[in-house]
Amino acid sequence: MAESLDVVVVGAGFAGLYLCHRLKASGRTVKVLEQGSDVGGTWYWNRYPGARCDAESLAYSFSFSESLEQEWQWSERYAQQPEILAYAQHVADRFNLRPWIDFDTRVESASWLEDLSVWEVRTDTGQTLRATFCIMATGCLSVPQRPSIEGLDTFQGKFYQASQWPHESVNFLGQRVGIIGTGSSGIQAIPVIASEADHLTVFQRTPNFSVPAQNGVLDPDWVTAFKSHYRAHRENHKVGNGSGFGDLDIKPREAPADPILFSSLSEAEATAVLEQAWRRGGARFMAAIGDTLMDEQANAFAQEFVHKKIREIVKDPITAEALCPTTHPIGTRRICVDINYYETYNADHVRLVNLRESPIVRITPWGVELDSENIELDTLVIATGFDAMTGALLKMQVTGKSGLTLQNAWMSGPKTYLGLMTADFPNLFMITGPGSPSVLSNMLVSIEQHVDWVLDCLEDMAAKGKAKIEPSREAQETWVEHVQAVANATLFPKGGSWYLGANVPGKPRIFMPYAAGVGPYREVCQAVASDHYRGFNFE
Ligand code: NA7
């Protein structure tokens, strides 16, 4: 006999936790299904050495509870994975969410039963649940992408994937370690692995731009002063064309600052602006000159600035050149934020192998065979990314009206209205889905905005006696076209990144996140709701 509920939530990361809190408080019956053994989502799985958030702790945290944000003390400017996981666990305990979560439970299918107007959700533990609404809180980066390199399974040494790191401690002492992948995960892990290993070989296919985090322990007096304005900072995170990170001045800005345009600066001024941003640290570097992601010249200038930094830091000129990205505009692949990344290549026991010059032929039981040499390894780490944004949704068998599967509906790329719902899948919501700012934004800001919007929508439906919601095809088509038009007005599509699905063979090349910024997006969502949920059909 299937258990009947108002809402089934898939995933107990930050989105699932906040959904659980809001749904529970609204008096609805809810169950959260989570494949991990604990809460935390991304921060439960990604335990690789050096894993930490590339957004600042005081921004990358929930704002829905003033007492929570005041009592929780972050230790560093950028929190490490164990601290973020502890925060997620604290939220689960403090708001008594665990009784509503089934752990070690993977959703295998979700099917819309037209006659009953319910979702039937089946799990790998044999559960069958029926609910009026199903909300996917499955995360944007939760399905690891394993590279198709010949012989990967034949390696006889120790093997680790960054996003599926074991829970027990791993050490690299006395070992010859190799790592494949130089995205955010690799760039965080490399300096930490190098600090332990006897020898580290980095296998790099495409170099990425990275800026220093300028991480440090947070000064308690500064934190107290910042938190005395927390409400105003949080409000600033919600507005403007940016990503929702706000800034670090203690006193919040009264209005978003006008962006500095490249054309308004002399070369010396532009250099000074970037130098200041480099010293201040973090991904905010990309916003220092406001049109870096819009204007080819502004972008080329920022690229050259970082190239110079790399050449200054890395002593060996051949290594330095190999580390300089030249195949994509800066920021069109996610900018990395590092601690001593480029400096690590100055150590004698660290070697960069440029796979563009010496490709991997195969992995052997003993190491990596390049076309030019064999490199013997005791340990191999892969940090090769994710099937981003659609991976988790398409891995489940999600079936909507008339037997239409999500795989078929999204065959030529994800189609959503506002990144919240998709036509032919009534009462199925997504949190930070494709077509919303999601990975281009502070995820916590976007998660709260989506969850609040969905809860308001459910309240509105309940008040008006409506049982079914679904976007119209026209509204969806218009939104999909708008998301592409916004992306095409930027340099993002030139990045060839996982934002476009370019890292997964056969995945349609569609720019998935909404690039207009969190402020305009929030305004659209609010306007749609105020206008009787324009673009949605109800029954
Ligand atoms: P990314 O950013 O997708 O990086 C994956 C890296 O793995 C990237 O350098 C890839 O090189 C490399 N890769 C993938 N397949 C191969 C093969 N077959 N051979 C060599 N190198 C390969 O994933 P991350 O986990 O680092 O970061 C994802 C996000 O997580 C990040 O932005 C944060 O938001 C958190 P390529 O570029 O494809 O040449």
C-alpha cells in the first residue's frame, strides 16, 4: 500500500532542508528522500582534500532564520567542507527535520498518475509513495562524470574520485600521486595533496583561470560588526544583476553600485581595478570591471592580467605557459578560487603534464601511459566534473502526462518555465532547475527564493481550491528563448563548459543557467505570481 502525502521532496541538501522546514511549518504532510546517509547534498559527497566553498561563508548560508544566522559562527572566510556539512547537520537538528527524511533511499522513478492526479514515487528500498506534489531538490552538481579513458578500471593502485571521496581519512604520505582534472575541484585539491605526497603529477587537458581566495580566519569583531547589518546585507544579495554575493564592507550599500565599464577606464586604471580585486580575492574578481563577461576587449584585458600573474608566480616558464588558459574567455567557464594553486607548481616534487601535447593513451595497472612516456603511480585521483544541472533529474525515470518521459521531453535540451516547472509534468517543481540563475548565483540565495516562491504558489492554489499546476507550452517556449537570448548577449556560450553541457559526450549544447542575474530573475518570478501566475495553467 502506497503511503499518501501532500509533498514528496527528492534530496536533503540545502534545498531539501529548507523545503522540509517550510512544508512542515505549513502543516503539509511531507517526506524527503535522500540517497546519502546524512543531510548536506553536495557537501555530504564532496569530501576531497581541500574541498571548500568558493563563495564566502557569511553569504553562503541561510537567511530565513535571524537567530540561526546570528548564532552560527563560521571560522574562515571560505568554509571547508566539514564545517559546511556540520552547518547542514545543525540546521537539520535545530529545526527538527530528520524525522521527515528517509536516508539511504534513492528515488528510481516518479510517475504522474493522471487519473488520480498524484505523483507515484518509487525508491531503491522498495518504498512506493504517492503525493500531490513532487519537488526535485536534487542539486545542480550531483552526478559525477567519469571520463571514458581506456583502462581506467584496470588501475591497481589506490583510486579516488573527488566527488565520491571515502568517509575514512586518506593520506598520501610517501606516495606517487596523479590527478586528472583541473577544474574547481582539482585546483582546490592539488595544493593539499602536494603538501603530503612524495610526488604529484597533474594531468591537465584544459587550464582554467583561477584567482586567489585570500582566505583567512574570520576576525570575531569584524563578524559581529557585519552581522549587526545582516538583514540589510541579505537584502542586497537579492537585488541587482549580479550573483547574489553582496560585498564585504561592514556597512551595506544603500543601492547597488553602478558597474565600472571597461571603456571608461584607461589601461592603468583597469589594471589598478583588477589588481585591487586580485588582492581582495575571490570570484568577485569577475565583477570588478562590470562588462568583463559582455565585452571581448574587457575580457581579453582580464585574461592578460591573469596570464601575467601566472607568469609572475610560476617560476618554470614552460609550466607557466601551459597553465595560461587561451581557449576560452575568462569567466565563461566557472572561475576557480584557490589557495596557493599556482605556487604549488614551484615545488620540485610537483609536475604538470600538458595533455594537449602528450595525450593519455590509456590507464595501466601501474599508472598513466602517455603517448610519450609511462608515469608510474601509487594513487590516482580523478576530479573530472559532473553531468551538471540535468544529470540528477534525467537519471531518475520521471514520467509525466501520457507516458512522456523527462528524457524524451528534454531530448534536445532542458525546457522549463522559469527553471521551476516543465510542461506536461504537472505538480512537479524543480529547485534551481535549468533556466534559473542556479549555478551562476549564490545557491543559498536562489534556493531560498525558489522555495519561498513554490510555497507561496501552493498556498495560493490551496486558497483558490486548485489542485493542478502546469506551465503552458507557449510560456515555456518564450522563457527558453529568453534564457538563450540573454546568454547569447554574453560571452558565456564561448566557454564550452559544463554550463552548456559540453563536458558530457552526446549532451545537447544548450546554455542552461539564466544569466541575467538574481535581481531581474526574482522580479520576473514575482511579477508572474502577482499576475495570477501568468503562463501557468491550473485545474
Ligand atoms: P569541472 O570544472 O567540470 O572540471 C573537470 C576537469 O576534468 C576539467 O579540467 C576537465 O578538462 C577534466 N577532464 C574531464 N575529462 C577528462 C579527460 N577524459 N581527460 C583529462 N581531463 C579531463 O569539474 P569540477 O568538479 O572541478 O568543478 C565543478 C564545479 O563544482 C565547480 O565549478 C564548482 O561549482 C564546484 P576539460 O576542461 O574537459 O579539458
